[in-house]
Amino acid sequence: MPTLCRSLLAPLRLFLRQSLAVQVLEGLLAGLVVGLWLPPGVTQLLAPVGDGFLRLFQMPVLPFLSLSLIAGVGRLELSQAGRLLGRAALVLLLLWLLALLAVLLLPLGFPAWQDASLFRPSLLEAPKQLNLLELFIPVNPFEAFATTQIPAVVLFSLCLGIALIGVPARQNLISILDRLSDGLLAISAFVARFTPIGVFAILAGTTAQVSAAEIPRLGIYLFLQGGIVLLFTLVVLPQLIAACTPIGAGRLLRCFRTPLTIAFATANLFVVLPLLVEQGKRLIVEARIERRGGQTEAMPQSNRRAMEAELEAEVELPVEVLTPLALVFPDMGRLLSLAFVPFAGWLNGNPMPLSGVPEFLMTGLASSFLEGVMAMTFLLNRLGLPTDLVQLYIAIDQLAIARMGTLLACMSVISLVILATWLSLEQTWPSPRQLLTPGLTLLSLPLFIGAARLAFNRLPPPGQPLRRELETRPFLRARGPAVLVDAKAPALEQPGRWEAIQRRGAIRFCTHVNDVPMAFLNDTGALVGADVELALLFAEQMNLKAGFLPLGSGSGGSGEQALRNGRCDMTIALKAPAPDQASALRFSTVQEVYGVSLLLHGERLRNARTWAELRQVGDLRVGLPSASPFLLQWTQHLLPNASIHPQQPLRDLVRSLQSGAVDAVLIAAQKGAAWTVLEPDLTLLVPQPAHQLPAARAFPRQASGLPEVWDLWIRYANADQLPEQLFRHWVEGLPASGARS
């Protein structure tokens, strides 16, 4: 038995003898394997462990940041503070320029693959404005602490520290703040021992959140961003520090190996902040002592110790001030995450136009002061992309992007602190010859991107899983199938009258067969879609047989014509009820609101984001899938300089768009998104400000009973969230449970 126990404990003893950095990497790999191997329901049981670990690690960080910043700034003299902050600002601008350069380069590595996404309600949301005053200036500092508004906390701490500079006898207070900071540092050091367990639980719980269909494109993004992060972290920034200071690149990486590993594993820069302060002070002091090596050898032992103590005191203040201060400004990792925005455009088949790059960079830099998810939501909304993509961003952020970004953020903070401290204390600037090496290493970025694009273009493009999924999607609740009526079937007796429908035991719906995703023929030729399934469920619950008369072919004609000729009881499609049709038809109550959008093909209108910009386009030709005089006039009022081309059916209008006969097709955003999935060469634009149109179903003018029965049934269906579920299933392609977001 003792031998067996020793055998079982041997791996544990080996694990404990390893360095913390190696333990963290092993926990990271174990979490990845477990997350892929076990079902999500099991791995989610580890979520409380990972969440508890992060909370423990974050608990002392914000107080430590505030206290160390107050104490550090409070010690400074005004002239010393001006020189230090001036040097730090120059270094920060340099790091920003490097990160933004990488953001511009990264999309060049995307291969020429086409794809799109289904409708997301956030497409119709108005862009939100960025309030920098609210972000930076706290009305209530305690609220800023409670809600983790880092810029506001840092500004408050900075102002209090500056105010202490002019307060007499401040040393006692600063000494107390130092002791409190030491206590918080001890808490962080204790919790850091459990990092391997924490990262194992975190990664195991998040690995299964990415679907298999997204893996090829996500793999490209992860590879490109990961390569840039490693080049910056291991090559470019260490060489920049080596060019400006006596600290070699290898020595720098060895010194910060543990905090870099922990930052990568936990995806949290806060947790290594105390370690960065301690390691940074030690490395800079050692470099300054070595720089004066010739002078110290001839000194007496006591004088040498006094000089070393003086150097340590000079280094301590800048490092303790700059390290927490660096967190208020966007780091390189946070700026590099902006590359998700052009990736989202590429993923949706709507790449960012060249003319939109300046606005993207300026808006991205401003929004990067926000928390990551909030900043990404703002940017996607601002640039006309579905903000629901934030869920994808969160998933891959938890899985990999946050770790890579935090790794780069950690190295950028190290670079800012070391370079600004060194330039401030030594008051020396590198020569152009010294900067030659880091300049040459910077060329590795475009070389890496170019090589990656060449390699990706040689790979076969992945399939179109969304299109396949849309074309094979089954009914959610209806039994089906939907029976198509011969287009030459005779007219009904008393169409739209509930008593007649009950007598014949059947109801006939008029429907288009290319109204994706509401009513269309799937890959087997069966009629499916959200409206079709709703009609089937109505017939089932009313004990009726449902038949569907296809429109736009044979003698089916248009829906209005079919209703006037008595060929069906109602149209199942939701359409904008034109007032000029009200005298000839009856309409249900408004049951949905459709967002107005444009289907585009080619590059001509890619730069237009608003209706005002579209009105400035000359010779604009807009296709409209309706012949209603009212809707023609409404569209003409919306785009007064455009020529409107009504055409039906919609598929023919899409072909006209692809052939160049029209420049855009006015369509409901809920439907237009599905067309971009079926035809990846099309893109969807929702111009701002967003316009919406009411949608209802039509009945023959002489209908009686059926409109009232339908409206009352819809009320019951809404109470059961049936239309909601069908919308999510067919239009958004999401699970049916829960409310629409």
C-alpha cells in the first residue's frame, strides 16, 4: 500500500517541484483537453471554480492600483512628475502607432473567401455615442470603484496624488498607503499559487462554446492575431527596449517569464500588476548599477551600498507611478483586439471599405478606453455590423483572444514602464543607429501577414454551413409537409369566409416560394419557412387541411390578384400593407415591424452608410419587390434622386442585381440577411437612421370571420411565444428557447 501511494503521489510531487510558469501552462493544456473531451454540461460544473479564482485574484487589484498611484504621485516633485509623464506620453504614442499598424495589416491576411450571416436584431439598432466625460470624470469615486471604471478610478487617484504633492507632512500618510499596498501585494502573491487550478477550470468551461462551422475562419483569425502577438511580445518590443537601455532582450524575457505566463493563462492583466512592479524595479535597478559598474568598483563598500540604495529610491517612484497609470490608457493588446471588427466584416461578407479605415481607427482608439465587450459592441454598432457578433467575440475572447491580448498588454506595460523610467532618469535618447535593429524586426509583421495570406489562399475554401443549414432546416413544431396546390387550380367558393372554410375542412394560403426565410423551397423541393410553419400550426389547431398556392408562376400571379380572383383565403406572407390596397383587400392587425435595408452587389455603394449618403449617389437604380403605387412613392421619397424599378418575383429581382441591371434592392432586413447566405456575393446594408415598415397579412375584401379568427389565434400564439420561437428558428437561426434579444 505505501508503494502504491508513493506511485500515485509521484506525479503530484513532480508537478509541485516545477516552476509556477510551467505549472500554469500544464493547467492550461489540461483544461483545453478536458474541455474538448467532456460534454459542455459537465465542464460547466467547473465554472464556479474558475469564476471564484478570478474574483479572488481581482479582489486586491483595484485598491492596490489606487493606493500605489496616490502614494507614488504624492512623493514626486512637480518638475520630476512633468519629465516622467512627458517621456511616458511619447513612449505610449509609439506603442499605439505600432498596435494600430498591426490592426491595419492583419485584415490583409484574410483569404478571398465569401460568407454571410443570418439576421440579427442589432442590425436595426441606432449607433450609440461615446461619452468620454462619463468614462473619465467620476461624479462619485466610490461608484467608480464599485463598477470597476478604471479610467475614472485612475483619474481620481492621480488627482489626489497630485494634490498631496503640496500638502505638508504628507510622508506619514504615504507611509501608511505603502503598508496597505504591501498587504494587498501579499494577498495577490498567495492567490497566485492557485493559478494552475484556476486556469484549468476557466479553460475547461469555455472550450466548447465555439461551433464547428466557425472553426476554419476563426482559426485564420486566431493564427494571424497570435502570430502578431508573439512577434510583438518576443521580438519587436524586447528589441526596442534593448536598443534604448542596457537590458538585453533575452534577459528581459527571462525576468518577466512568470508574469507573462500568468497573464496569458488567466487573461487578466490585473492579476500580475504587483509582479510587474516588483520585477520592473529590480531589473531597472540592476541595469543602472551595471551601467555604473566602472565607478562602483573603485568605491568603498559603504559608498557603493549607499549609491545602490539611492538608485533604488530613484527607480521606485517612477515604476510605482507608471505601472498603474498605464492601465488607464489603452494598451497594445486592447488596441490589437480592434482587428476583430474588420474580421467581423469579412466573416459576414461585408469587408470594410478603404475609405472607412480613418473613421474606424479614430473611433476604435476612442472606444478602446471602454471595457472590452462594451467597446466592441459600440464599434460594431457604429460601423453598421450586427452587434450580436459580440457573442462570438466573447466566446473566442474567453478561449484564446483575451489570453493573447493580455500577453501583449503585459509586454506593452513592461515596455512603457521600463522605457519611460529609463529615459526620464538617465535623460538619454537612442541614436538612429541603435533603432535600426528594432526597425528591421518590425518588418517581420508584413512578412508574416503576406506569407500567411499566400498559405491560406492555397487552402480549399470551407463550405457554406449556414446555407446548407438553411436549406435543410426542418420544421420546429409543425408536422408538415406543406402541400402545394396546382397553380391552375380553380377559384374557391366564398374565399376568406370562415363558415365556408369549415364546411370544406381546408384552408388555402397564397404564398411565394422564394420569400426566404419566410416561405421557400428547400433542397428537396419541399415548401418550408417561418410563415409556412405558422400557417400549418394554425390549420392543425383549427382542424383544417392546409394548401399553399404558389404565386409568381403559372396563373398564380401576384398575391393581390390572387385574392381578388378568389383563388386563396389569405396570404401567409407578412407584407407592408399599402393604404392604396385597403379598398380592395382586408388586412390583419400589424404583427411585425420590418427594418428597411438594401441588398448590394459590387463595390459601388459599399462606402455609403446613411440615407443621406445614398441620396448623393448619381444615377442610382433601386429594385423594389412591389408594384404598389404607395410603396413606390414612399421609396421615391426616401431616395428622391433614384430611379425605382419594381419587379417580381424577388428571385428575378436578385438576378437583376447580380447582373448589374439595378444597383440595390430594397428589402426587409429580416429577409435580406438570408439572401446574403444563399448568395454570398451579395451584402446587406441597413442605412442609418433605421427606417421600419409595418407588416400584416392580406385577406379578400369579402372575407368574413377568417380575419377575426386569425387575429385572435395570433394573440394566443403570442402568449405561447410561438411566433417568437419560429422567428428565432428560421430568421435568426438560433435556438428557439428564450426571448428574442
